[in-house]
Amino acid sequence: MKTPRRHIRPAFTLIELLVVIGIIAILVGLAGPGLISAMLSGKIAQATAHARQIAIGLRAYAQDNEGAFPDDKGFASSNDAYRELIPNYIDSEVVFTVGNSPVGKKADNVVEPKSRALERGENHWAYVSGLTTSSHSMWPLVVDHTDGSGHYTDLETSPGGTWRGTKGIIVRTDTSAAAIRLLGSGSQRYLPRFNDPQKNALEVRDYMGENVRLLEPEK
């Protein structure tokens, strides 16, 4: 009786394995930047939607307050202003956070008593106080927080660097929202003004009046 032949597949040689690994590394290298860019775009889109939710809450507040958005000369930060929306107009702190924000990554959703709402580290968004529903529709109302001077940076871990200096999210008084390409360079990037791109939209007193202030999150 003949013994059946056993077919043995030859194993990969070391050279073949190295070639396959090299090809995979090249493909990962080519796909990496595109994947990172797509992930960043997804985060910006989600954050823009959240910022618009805040603006809608501000608009509802204004309807109950003779057209005025929250404005108290005693507000020390945007947290103070946004706290006026909780819980009657916005019932969750999550929309105030951005996962990769240097100043407002996450919230515990504890809103009672009122002093526990939007504590330090639970708000990413800056706020332009002193506006009303009759203010110019293109004026910024809710924006990404800045470095404290109204400028953005390309350093992701620094205040104002959430989107690596690429874009800035803006929600206008009419609640329209967009992620706009920042101008400038390095640590002096800025949101262009709608009617004059060479000027910073967040130098608010220059064109909105002395009673208007840019309030940053509590850091």
C-alpha cells in the first residue's frame, strides 16, 4: 500500500516577511495623515453642533429677557454666563465640553446647586457678552476659547490650540455656526472679521462697542 503524500507548504522566508512588513508600514504611513485629518474634521463637526446648541439656548434665554443674552457686569468668565442657561434652557453640561480641549475636556453633569454647574474644567467655549437678538447677525456670540488675548495657537495642548491652529468655531447671534479657517501664524492666529478678513473678529470692542466683552472659560 502506498503511503499518501503529504503536501507541505513552504513557509515564508525571512526576506518575504520583511518585504510584507515594509509594504504594510508604507501603506500605514500614506494613510496616517489622511486618517488624522479625517478624525480632526469629525471632532470639529461635533463641536460645531454642540456650540450651536449653546447658541440656541442663549436665544431662548433672550426671548424670555427682552431680547438680551446673559449679561452681568459681574461675570468673570464665560462659565458664569453659561450657568444662566442651566437647567431651564440647557439641561446637560456635555455640550460645553470638547474632548481634546486644553481647558474644558469633560463634565460631571452635576448642576445642583447652581454653584456646581460648569465648574472649572467643564467649559471649552468663550462668550461675547453685551449682545442682544437685535445685534448684527454676523457678530460672534459663541467661539472656541482663546489664549486669553483673542488669539489662537498651533500648539494643541496650550489654551487656544484645540484645533492646532487650523480652524476656529464661531456661532453668530443668528445661531448660524461654522468652522472657519484661521489666519495669521504660530501663536498669533485669529478669526477673520466677516467684513474685513485682515482684522480679528474677537477684538470685539473695536467694532461692537465699549459694553461688549469677550469672556473666556474659567481656567
